[in-house]
Amino acid sequence: KAEGVFLWIVLVVKKIRKLSDDGVRFSRLIGEVESLPVKLDQLFQSILDTLGSEDRRLMGHTASLLQYLGMTPAAKSMQLWLNLGDFYFLEDYMADPRFAEDAQFPHPETETVGESEDRASRRLRGACGGLLESDKAKDINFIHRSVGDFLKQDKVRIELCEKSFNNVVALSQLKLASMKHYWWDAERQNGSKDDKGREIEAEMLSRHSILARSEERRVGKECRSRW
């Protein structure tokens, strides 16, 4: 059924392995393979259709952030990318768009950086149906560029994206959260920031400041254009 398309095999094997791990019987696994479409776009759509509403929302926001960063020429030079540490807090952002600015964040029960990345990796696989993945550096991207192209289609974007979701504001909060989380975890384990911690602190503060200023300028332009 793959017709020589390796990506089809990768996605279907992931799907079947998950069903098998969930205890699904062999006869149903065969039925699942037989029912899956051959064309990639149709396979992508069938994967989206199996996601619950919250998972679809989470995937839509993640894809939006990746596409925004991909269209931002300065993103790489600013060392801006989406990683598991950012993704871990995306649901917190969805619940409260200013969560990272809370003086009580991170909360005492927050997981360590290592634990949060492990959980984020599992959540990424479950919420995004295998269409998004993290690499060895823990950065997140589409499993293949064809997935990014599929998610850019107007009908898919309308289905997944929320007009109220602001990529710059979200990135600003996620990066600030990751920064504060790292400091909190380092201090909890070591009692104080090490050289690496101070280096990351300065780097993350710089990223957050650039994002915040960028959003302020954008909002200011919008306000002036309205008046």
C-alpha cells in the first residue's frame, strides 16, 4: 500500500505499534492497515481525524509556531526554535496566556527539566499523531516537509488554527517559562546558578526581550493604522 513511499510506512508503523501497545487485537490491526488511504495527504487527514479536540488544538498551535519560525528569516540567527522544553508549557499557555509572568511560577510541584522533557516527548507523540517529532537536540519539527506543506493548506489551517492564537506572544511566554524553569531546577539541584546557567539566562532573556519588543511594535502599528 505504501507504493514505495517510505514516509507512509513510518507513519503507519507508528500508528500500529501504538495500537498494539494499547492491547488491540491482531485482527483489528490488520483492519486498520487495510482501511488506511494510500495518498499521503489523505493519510495525514486520517491521522488528524483520530485526534481528540484538545490534541488537535495543541497540534494546531505547535504547527503554527513551527511555520511562523520557518518564515522568520532572523529566527536562526536569534537562535529561536521550538524545543521540548517550550512544548511542555504550551498547554499552560493555552490555559493562561501570561502564565510565565506569574511570580509563583514555577510551582513547587513542577517536574525537573529532564522529567518535563521526557513527558513532553511522550505528549508530542500522542497529541500530534506522529506528524511532528523531536530530534536528538530535543528540537521539534515536522516529520517531513510534506507534512508542513499539508498543514499550510487553507482548509487544514481553518480546521486547526485559532485566529486568536498569537505566535509571537506564545513564543515569548514559552521561552520565558523555559528560562525560569531551567533556573529553578538548577538552583534546586545545585543551590545556585552555575556558569552554564548564567549563560543560558542571558541568552534566554535576550530572546524574550526581542520577542516582546517585536510584538509591542506590531501592536503599536495596528493601533496607529486603526486610528
